[in-house]
Amino acid sequence: MKLWMQLQTRWRSVAPREQRWALLAGALTGLALLWGLALAPALAVLKAAPAQHQALDTQLQHMQRLQAQAKALQAQPVLSAEQARQALDAALVPLGAGAQMTAQGDRVTVTLKAVSAAVLAQWLATVRQNAHLAPTEARLVRNPAGSWDGTLVLNLGARS
């Protein structure tokens, strides 16, 4: 309380012109704080909102496409191991001499030699779609020509 009384006494002793300047400086400081702490961040959020909304819409559309794809895959009939092996054989035809398949029970190993990335990606998509299989193991190496060599192991017993 004593400090408050000292401040009041000091304020009364200051000239009216200095009081106005002090009040103006205080008001400007208050406005700057109001701008910096309340208005500027809110305006920045409003400015960024349309871009964020667009990004979220794009993400939602992508998720909906993935959901539709997953539902389509779930709706496909389950293939027997023999049907899956036949579909895998048919998928190997476009790879020609660049791929060989060996089977041991439910485990199929596909050996690749000099297969381009685009052809390999297309083949994997075809196997996923037609044989309902995905590799359980992959050992691929990029050769100096830029194509891929290696092995892919698919399990006919474990559908994905």
C-alpha cells in the first residue's frame, strides 16, 4: 500500500504534459502487446486456414481411395494355393527370361535378373491383384545397368 501511495504522489508531482506522454507511451505499449499476443497470431491462423483445409481435403480423398481399394481387395474371392500358383505363373510371362520361379510347398521363390523398376512395380501390382499375394521376403540389388537382380519369396499359405 505504501508503494502505491508513493507512486500516486510521484504522479501528481509530474507536469501534465509529461503525464500525457507517459499515458500515450503506456497506451502504445498496451496496443503493441494486444497486437503481438492476440491479434497477429489469430490473423496468421486465419490466413493459413484455406491452405490447411485444401491439404486436409486432399489427404481425405487419398484415404477414401485407399479405403475403396481395400474394400475391393477384401471383396475378391479367396484363391486356393493352386489357383494362386497358376495366377503367379501367368504373371511371370511378361517378365520373360528375366524371372524364374521355384516352389517348395507353399513357399515360392522368384529369381529376377535384369528387370527394370517399372516392370518390377507392374509385376508386383499384378501379383497383388490377380494372385492375392505380396512378397514376404525380398532381396533385391540394383545392377550397374540400372535394373534389378535378386529374389522375392511369396507364401501361398499366408494370404495378404
